[in-house]
Amino acid sequence: LLKLITSHTLNDTSFVELRERLDTFRQWLDDYRDTIWDSAGQDTVSANKITAVVAKRVDRFKAVAANISEIKAKAADEISEAINKVEIAKKEKILNMFDDFKVIHNFSCSLLP
């Protein structure tokens, strides 16, 4: 049994090799972690820049939308005013035509015996 146990023990050379492999693996792991952190930092900076650009575009869109609403309201007011003026003009023309008809009718009645 002792022979079996000692056959599985590590000698100094095996331990040194394992330690070197562990150190190499740790270095790879550290490099990979640093790469991820750098990439995440760059992505964060890019995302912040894009967010700022999008916020400016949204503000511009809101300003344009407000301007369009203002122009639409002015146009609706002008159309309403124009409709009222047309209605007034129609009424005045009809009244003038009625007055002209009365004058012509009265004049023609006065000419008839």
C-alpha cells in the first residue's frame, strides 16, 4: 500500500512543471481579463457618446415637432378665418342681391300701370 501511495506522490520536477503551467495559465487569464476590461471600457465610452448623440437628435426632433404643431395651429386658425370671411362675403352678396332685387322689383312695379 505504501508503494502505491508513494507512486502517486509528486516529485519536485513535476511540481515545478505544474507551477509553471499554473503561472502561464494565470498570465493568460490576467491578459484575457484585461482585454475584457479594456473592451468594456471602450464600449462604455462609445455607448456614452452614442447616448449623447441620440439625446441631441431626440431634442432636435422634439423641437421640430413643436414647430410643426405651431405651424399647424396657425394654419388651422388661418383656414378658420378664411372660412368665416367667405361665409360673411356670401351673406353680404346674397343680401346685396336681395336688396337689388327689391329695388328692381319696386322700380318695375312703379313703371307698370
